Amino acid sequence: MNARVLIVAGVVAVAPLAARADECRVTASSIGDDFEAMVKAPFHMNHDAAVKTAVAATGIGASMIWLDAPVDNLVTSDAPVWKPVHTFASLTDWYGESGGHALIVSAGLVGAVALGGWLADEDRMLDTAAIMGESVVFTSAITYVGKMILGRKRPYNDEGPHRFEWFVSPGNDASVSFPSGHASTAFALAGAGAGRHPYWYVQVPAYALATSAALQRIDVRDHWLSDVLAGSLLGYAVSSFLVDRYHCDTEDAGNGGAAMSLSFTVLF
């Protein structure tokens, strides 16, 4: 646990590297403002955001009711149709082995982008590293609160997809299935990196690996399909919120504009 705390602290520490006297730059002081804005965003939804919220909630709910058990049956029966999925998911086996591995990968990617930006004296890369770090920290916080409140049993318990304990301790690993932390972290990193650098050679590998990480959690029966759907949406939404907040290439530069309530509120 101490190692994990140190890794998270390292990720958070990357953000101040990007500090500059510019309203469009990520700074140490802006992190608190970002968190406050995310907390307030659900209360300022427009019509489009409300529709996205409803669609996301419906999809996750439908998965819980009708898809979670059949998908888990495919995994346990070793069905031929699942074999290509298993092969693809195995690309991220090491990342999915433990929460510590996920944090090491997250810190490594954020640190690599920050180092590259520092060596190249490239402010945009430094900000990308900061946004990636923020996305991971904020996503992880929301994920673990959700896990402890809902207390959903993992597939390997063989108790079915509708078993919830509610309000469990963080150490009760068998009952913290929803949402998937590995999936949320993977999509937080992918969404931040690909959102800041929207080129196919960034987006394709970023989202492909994030998808592999999400599927790996189903493949090893640590999560239900709805767990990874919720986690993936969470990570993507948080990272999209932060990317939009620091998008300064339009006339809404510096204030985040309406994008705040469009990207993040699909979570609720």
C-alpha cells in the first residue's frame, strides 16, 4: 500500500512541472479549480449532456440486466467466439495483474510524456502530462468511492451479477467490482493523450490498448461487462472534461466554456 501511495503522489507531482504564467496552462493552483469545476458540472447540464447521461446509464443498466451473465458464461465456457477476444485482452495482462501494476504504468506514461516535454522544451507536452496525471487521480478517486458504496461482488465469486453488499471496506477485494478501476484508468490516460494530440497514430494505439485493458478484466473474471463499461466511460469523461477545459485554440480559450458540462456529465 505504501508503494501505491508513493506512485500516486508521483503522478500528482507531475502536474506542477507544467506551471507557467498563462491562463491556458495547467498550474499547481489550477488543480483545485479543476476538481471544483468537475463537482459542479453535473448541476449545470444542458439538453445534450442530459441525453448522453441517459444513454450511458441505460447502456450500463441494460448490461447489468441482460448481458453481464451471458458474457461471463462465454469466458467460463471457453467458447470459440471468445478466443480472439482473449488473445487481444492478453496484450495488457501485466497491467491488469494488480492495482500496483496499473499505477506503475500510469506513472510511467505520465512521467515519460513529462520528460519528453521537458527535454524538447515543449509546453504542450508538459500540459498533456499534467492533464493525464490529473485524469488518473480524479478518475481513481471517483472509482474507489463508487466501489465502496456499491459493494458489487466480482464474477469469480460465482454469485451472479446482481449481488451487492453496499458500503464495504476498501480491503474487501471480492466486493469492489463496480466500476472497474483498471478500465477507468486506462481510458483516462487514453482520453487525455489522444484528446490533446488528435492524430490517428496517437488515437488508434491509445484506445486499442485501453480497450484491451478493459477486456482483460472481463477475461480474467475480475469484472462484469457493465463494470468495464462504467469504468471506461468514467475515465473517458473525466479526461475529456480536462482536455476541453484547457483547450485554448478557440474563442472560448481559458474559461473551459460549455464543454465542461458536455464531457464530464455522461457519468451521472
